[in-house]
Amino acid sequence: MAIGRITYEDKIDYQKQGQDDRYKVTAKDMNEIKKTFNNSAEAIERNVEETERLQVKLDDAINRTGHYKIEDGKIYFEQINGSFGEGIELPAQSSVFINGIVQGTINLDACLFVLEENGGETICGDYEAYIDYLDKHQSTNEESEDEIL
């Protein structure tokens, strides 16, 4: 983007006798206007060029956000230099899908799980209790299968 410049040669004062000072424009005034305008045009062009460079970097960063890896419960995003940054720890959570579209997430640490229902009584527990319950009942089911054989 190029902005036009004031290109006339610097002015030299020419005086007309008897002129009211309110209407007098001096060479100094004209040269100051020229300098101010040209400096402003140059600054605008530099800012536009810098904005264009930053936009290229921003576009690149946005394109790279799809490049990530998940290891040991952490997500690592690819950096602009191709390396993976510091991992961000992911809390235990599960996604909620409706028709194949993620609707939200559920933090498993904040959920209650039904462990047993007996005669109108419901026993609930947190995620750890649920895992322990599954382990206990899985081993009980395996023992029951062994007895049947």
C-alpha cells in the first residue's frame, strides 16, 4: 500500500507588504505541513506492512493448532518451530455426544456413579469407588465362571 507524498521543493519565504499576519502562510508553515504529512504516510505504510506480517504468523499459528499429541494425560500442541510445547494436563473427563457431535464434557471427578440398587435403595460413589466396584465385581464374575466350568 503506497500513500502519496507531498513532493514540492521546500519553500522560501516571500513577503508581500501590508498583508495581515492572520492570512500569512510562511515557508516554514508549508515545510512543516509537508514533513508532518510525509512522516505520517510513512508510519501508516510501516504499520500496514507489520500488520500483514503479523497476519501471516497468525494464520500459520491457527493452521498449526490442529497438530497436537496426547501422552500421559497431557495434550501437547505443535509450536511454530515444529517442536511440541509444554504439556497441558487434562482432567479426567468424558465427552457427551449426540448424533456424533460433541455437546460438552463431563468431569468424571465431579460425578456420582450408581454402584448398586437393591430393594429401592441406591448406593452411589465417586469415580474411584466406581472403578473399585468394577474391579471387585469383575473378579467375582471371573470366579463364578470358573465354578461353572
